[in-house]
Amino acid sequence: MRLFLLTCLTMVAFASNSILNRFAVDSGSIDPGSFAIVRVLAGAVTLVLLVLLRRGQMEFFSGRRLTGGGALSLYLVGFSLAYLTLDAGVGALILFGVVQMTMFAVTALTGTPPTARQLTGAGVAFAGLAWVLWPSEGALVDLSGAALMTAAGVGWGFYTLVGRQERDALSGTAANFVVALPLTLACILVISDVWTLSAKGIALAILSGAVTSGLGYALWYRVLPHLAAAVAGTVQLSVPIIALLSGALLLGEALSFDLLLGAMLVLGGIALASTKPKR
């Protein structure tokens, strides 16, 4: 039950990131690149301070750290810039579809392939997500945006897989953010040429970076060693559904029958993938 509650709290944090990002960027308070930079900076500062307060240690030059920090930066940059040309629904489908495929492929190649039950559960959950987010007829998908979101999905998949071997969740996450900061900054400065900053946008980015990203990702690294890789990939399909339901409750967005049906499919698929059959 404790693992279940912590996993649910982590998914809520991930969904909150989407809501904060959408609210800040869509309102014109901040541009996506600046949001990503402030987000990772706030996360790095918050996590490093927490590690120092408890007199912990951080490593920055190991292979796991470079992979984790690089994967986190790839996710942040790809995610932020992809939504300049992608609809939210299409972006979520690409992101979480690629995350699943990345994690399933890597675990299969390393000798721990997902079971038939886990694959079935993942398929049901993704079908529910597609039911809710599938683009309308005639909708065109921007190829550059799709490529950026694909890169983000690969980055987050590897970031999740690296976290399953993390010995200290807080210190590892803090070091990842520190490593990701200069990489993210350099990429955004090269790629983005539109800058919009306001006090409101910066405040939302700080909240996202310090709380729902920094502490949320540390909590994710805390629960990952206790989840099978296939289950970790599947439970994340709940994030867009949580974000949509939260948007309906907090922002007054439409709550449709399709959303409720899709949510039930996603939850059913997650339950199927994360439980073992009774003998």
C-alpha cells in the first residue's frame, strides 16, 4: 500500500508539471525554452540544498550520472520545444508511447523482457490513452515537433531506467539536475530565438522545478527500484489522464465521456500489468 501511494503521488507530481507548463506557456507568461531553463535551475538549487542540509554526497562524473543527466536534459529540451508545433494530445501520445517502447526494448535486450501479462496491460492502457488523445480527422502532425517529442521520450525512458540502479534517490536526482543544467542551457540557447519572461512565468517555472520536478523526480527514483521496468513504463500512461482530469476540476475544462472511458481503460491496463495472477 505504501508503494502504491508513493507511486500515485509521483504520477500526480508529473501531471502537475504538465499543468504548470501549459498554464505558464499558454498564457504568454514565459516561453518554453526559458521555462525549461528556470525549471532545471530551480530543481538543481532545491535538491542540492536538501542534500547539503542532510550532509549527503553527490557524484558527478560516473557513467550513471552522465547518462542520467544527459537523458534528463534530452527530455527537458525535447519536451519544451516540441509543444511549439504539437498539440498537447498528440505530444502526449508520442511521448509516452516512445517511453514505453524504449523501456521495453532496453529491458528485453538486457535479459529481462516483459511478461505477456505486462505487455497486455500496457497495450490496454495505451489504447485508453489513444482513445482520449487521438487527433481528429485531417489533423496534421508536424514532423519536427514529432522528432523532438520522440527524443524526449527516449530521454525519459533512459532516465527512468538509470534510476532503477540509483543507491540514493535524493543525491542522485540532485546530481542529475546539476549535470543537466549546462546541457539544457546550451541546447536552448542554440535552438530557441524567442524569449518571453514575466514574474508570473518565472514563479510557475520555479514551482515546477523545485517541487513537482525536483522533489517529484527524487520520489520517482525512490520507488523505481521496487517496480518492474515494464510496470514503471505502464503506470506513467496515467499522467496525461490525471492532467486532463485535473484540468477539468481546477481549470474548468470539459469533462467528456471519452475521457472517463479512457481513464478506466488506462487504470485497468495498469492494474493488469502491475499485479500477478492468482494461482
